[in-house]
Amino acid sequence: MLGDAALARAFNEARVMGRVTRAELGALLDRSPGRRVGVLQPLIARPAAATRSAFEDAFLAFVERYGLPRPEVNRRIAGYEVDMVWLAQRVIIELDGRAYHDDYRAFERDRDKDLDLASAGFVVGRMTWRRLHQQPEREAQRLLALLERRRAGA
């Protein structure tokens, strides 16, 4: 009944809440021959961390659509949980939605976080929903250029 995006979102929410693991879903699929389980296979195919929002899902779809390297998701770096990270290049992208980043305290916390991460050797970029959806080509080019520069050691 659910589309692919809604199904992935439901699975990730269940993982975040500790209600199911990738291994448990895989075992269930193994015990269900003959049923329509093909739509669930992609959910266990990639051993990635669970996403926590539709914004994170949309960002990963953007990465895939533009052929960018896949980041790690919701990883702890220098004492902070970051949304997306490319460890080899030491690049972090924080996804800034209004629900979590629209008051004075959140604004100040974000600036502290950015400087602490920069002190640990990471470049931090911030992506908004509007930029992701209204100018995706521009954002993909910028992110690719940043990743390539960091890979080259610049």
C-alpha cells in the first residue's frame, strides 16, 4: 500500500525507535517465500544508518540522483551527531529545517557546533530544504567541487 519513499521512512522510524533491525527484517523476508517481499529488499540491501527524517531521505535521494558519493548518516563526530559526513574528505553537511533550527538557542548551538567541528578538521556546510529542491543542480555541483578539493588535500 505504501510507496517506496513512505515505506523507507516507516522502516527507518521503526529502526530509530528500536522496534526492528535490518537483520530482523532480513530474517522475516527469508521466512516469507512466495509473498511480495521484493519491495522490502532494498531496505536491507544497504548497511547504512537509519535516517531520522524525510529531509535526510530526500538528501540521500539527491546524492544518488546526482551521482555523488554516499555519505555516512547520523554519525558522531567530535562529540556531536552530524547529519551527513564524508569521513575521508572530512566534509559534513548539516540539514537545516525550520522545525529544529529556527530559534535563537538553536542558531547559537549550530554556530558552536560548526566551530568545534572545524577545530576538529572538518568543513561544515548547511543545506536547507529550499536549496535542495529549488536549486539541486547548483548544490550538487558545489558539493562535488568541495568533496573533490578535499580529496585532493586542498
